[in-house]
Amino acid sequence: LEALLQDIGVDVSLIQRSQDSQSFPTRRVMVTRSMEGDREFGGFYGGRAAYEFSDCQLDASQLSSEDNETVQSMIQGSKWVVCSTLSLAFEKSATAVHQFVDESLAAGTKLCVDVNWRPVFWPEGSESRARDEILRFARQAHIVKLTDEEAEWLLGVPAAESLSNPKRIHESFPDALGVLVTAGEKGASYSLLG
């Protein structure tokens, strides 16, 4: 994967590797599709718990611009940071993501957040905390991407309404330049600049 990314011109200088790939392998998510095309997330390969993968081990010290010229250069040279909220489910990775995003925003970089709500990533019984954390994080974004179902879960706006009236979703993110609402085969809609 790293070689492919390099071949297409992606800077891979901040890739982190788990020191113990047996204990923290690359995550593989098991997904099934219904005959109608709906996805269902069934768990993680090998029956591992959500926190037993390398993406839960992001090291904030390796993403800090303090005393790290590579990170400083990347932040200064970037116009956008694009991320999902999956890492917020894991304390170590959440710390790293928040730190990197905070430093990037302070440097004038814009932020695009994909809500990407997947309950299987969060500890059982933490849905309310997850909702609060995801909403707080997404409200920093210049662009917010979410599905119609995520809009209903996160904001209480019925899925059909979020697709037909994305401005209503945008009102929940008053500082965002825009929102994109996707709905699979039903299409997508957006609201820009309020």
C-alpha cells in the first residue's frame, strides 16, 4: 500500500508503523451487503476487539510540529486536512488526531471531516459520548460530509429531510463553508456558504 501511495504522488513521510504487528495488525473490517445493497458492518477480521489494531496506536509525539521539521513542513504546505472520526473512538489515536488538526487549523489549513459513524468502533454503551465527541470535532470543519442516516443519528434530522434540505444540516455547522449529504443510490446533496 505504501508503495502504491508513493507511486501516485502521496507523501508517506508521516506513516507510523506498529512496533508489534502481531499485537496490533492492520485493521480489516468485515462488511456484508444485503440484496438491496445495504451495508452491514459485522466486526473485525480474526474476531479481534475494536481497539486491537494499529490504527488505535497513533503516536501524537510523531505528529507534533514542535521540533519536527517534516510535520512543520507538511502543515505549512497543506491547504486541507481530510479525516474521518473513526480514530476518535480510541484515546491514543484521538489525542494524535486532535493535536494534528489543532496545529493545522492554527496554521490556516482547512479541515474536511467525514462523520463516518460506525458503532462497532466505539465501546458498548458509549453512543452518547461518541455523538458529543463527533459533533464537537465536526463543528471545527470547513466542510462536513455525512450520510443521510448519520445526519439523523447525529443531529436528529430525518434522513429524507437531510437529503432534500441540506441547508438544514448546514445550520448545525454554522462555521462550515459547506456540507455534503450522501445517500447511496438515492444520490447526494449539498449546501455551500450557508
